[in-house]
Amino acid sequence: MQHRYNRSPGQRYRCEQYIPYLEKDGFECVYAPIMPTEQEDKDFYSAGNYFKKLGLFIKGAYRRWQDVQRAKDFDIVYVYREAFMTGTTWFEQQMKKSGAKMIFDFDDAIWNFDVSEGNKALGKLKRPDKVNEIMAMSDLVLAGNSYLQQHAAQFTDKAVVFPSTIDLDYYKVPPRNRPRNTPIVIGWSGSLTTIEHFKPIVPVLLRLKEKYGNKIEFRVFGVPTYTHPELGIKGIQWTPENEVQHISLFDIGIMPLPNNEWSKGKCGMKGLQYMALEVATVMTAVGANKDIIQDGQNGMLALTDDEWFDKLSQLIDSVDLRVTLGKAGRKTIEQHYSCQALNNTYVGYFNKLIGQ
């Protein structure tokens, strides 16, 4: 792992929520982040601070070297996305040599170049195609969707599709006792990185604001620095404790994405969150979104600005449609995208790997 426990959405939804199930089945799990403290995390993602970042690289490399030394004591080494943040695969290679089985898990098209805003100057240290080498040496590859699995299949025959999932014990649908005539909330949830995917939908939201006026309200959850005065948006800070509370206040949840190769690798996590809380969901018709949503049955899909405007208008105009799609969305999560439904499959991969 790169981040401390309960810090990264990808880590939470891909593996952290399955640790209790593994432990219940008899596994002893040891969590090993590169950056275990909140301050290290802030320093790494801030702009500049190159001397501090050099120190983080050194400390991170030392921590990974310690992990290599103890890898022989484990039956399985689990790697989420990469063992180290630069272009090297040395740490994965040494862990493989330890004799432990290796599971590699990824939920984005990470073979394409992508770097956080605060670290663009350090982008030359990354080597995105190293992921292909890691796949080739792994004993099992967990790919978040079929597009990712198809890419992995070029390098290994041990890749399976395992979707990102929701913990329904945490994502409990609260009572909806909102007063009549309150604005219909159209909400987006994300991070400082993914806010770039929200910005292109703004012209559509402005058209909706012109059409519906004070009947609607817009919210951005997870990026407290984002503002849009014309839409009345002041971003809301994310915490693990307030996540369900704020998303459940949405009447309509949106997940716009660009139609490109990177988006084809996305696993629809924002949409899954909305659907789990019975929020009527509209997603861009790209990648895994088209597998998750059956248009008009458990949510809606849109591609062009006019489609977005039309689908959102339908939902604004009909509370019955919002309720129907919201409940169908929750059922989809319960059956196909929850750790309650898939924990036996997940634990089964680990048992099969060690011959149990």
C-alpha cells in the first residue's frame, strides 16, 4: 500500500474492507503503507517541498526494503497498484523471489501516464508501463473491470475481474424525511484529482440552473477548495465519518467522465456510492459504467451534453423516477457490487493461491 489505513478510496474499496473477512477465515494480515502518517501524506502531495519529498523517498525505500526482508515470513504478498512510487519494480521482484505468492490489484488504466498536480515536476521518475512487468510476475491479478482484465491478459493468464465494492454495513440508507419544497440536490463526490472530471459538466448544470432556478441545488463533496459562485457551490470537506451523511443528502448523483482510454479503466466507484444510498444516479456511458447501469432501469447513462441535460431534467421533474431508480440501484449493489455478496469469492482467491 502507499497510503495509511482508511486514507485512500481505492485501498478502502479494493482491499481494506475485506481484511475482516480474511482474518475471520484464519489469515493474519499485516498492513504496510509507504507513508504511514498524515503529515507525510500532506508533504508528498503538496506543490514543491522537494527536500521533504526526497526524505519521503528515502524513508519509503527503507520501509519497502524492510518489507522485502520479511516477505519470506508470509504466504502471500498483496500489492495494490505498485510497491513503490517510482518506475522501479525492484521491490516486487525481490518479494517474488522470497517464495511468497504475489497478488497484484489495480482499478485504473495505470499503464497510462498520470501524476498528481503537486508532483508534475517529478513525473519523469514514474514509468507507467512497469505495471505490465508486475502483472507478468504475479501469481494472481485482480482487475477492477473487463477493460483492465483484457489489458492484463496480454502479460498473464492469471488475471480475473473483481469489481470495486461497497460495504453495506457502513453504507446504510438513512430515512428520507426532508421537508416538501426543499431544493432538489444534484451532487458530485470526488477528490482534488478527479474534480477535473466535474468541470466539463458545468455548462450543463448552468443550463439546468437557468431552467429550474431555485428548485435545484448543486453540491461538490470531497474538494473543499472548489467553488462556483454562479452555481452556489462551496466544496465540502471529506472525512470517513461524514461520507455517508453527505452523499445520502443527494437526490441525484452524477459521475461525468471524459470519453478516453483512462476513463475506460475507471471502476464506477462514485456511482456505486450513490446507488448504495438509493440516490438516483447518472453516469457517463463509458467503461465499467455501462456494465453497472442499465439505462432507465437502475440509473441513467449519458454521453453528450444534450443527453446529460435531458436525463437530469427527467429526474428533476419526477420524484417517482428518482425513487424507482434509487431503489433499483441499491438492489444492484446488494447483488453484484457489495463485499457482503462477494467476500467468499475474494477470500477464495487467497485460499486457492496457497492450496487450501
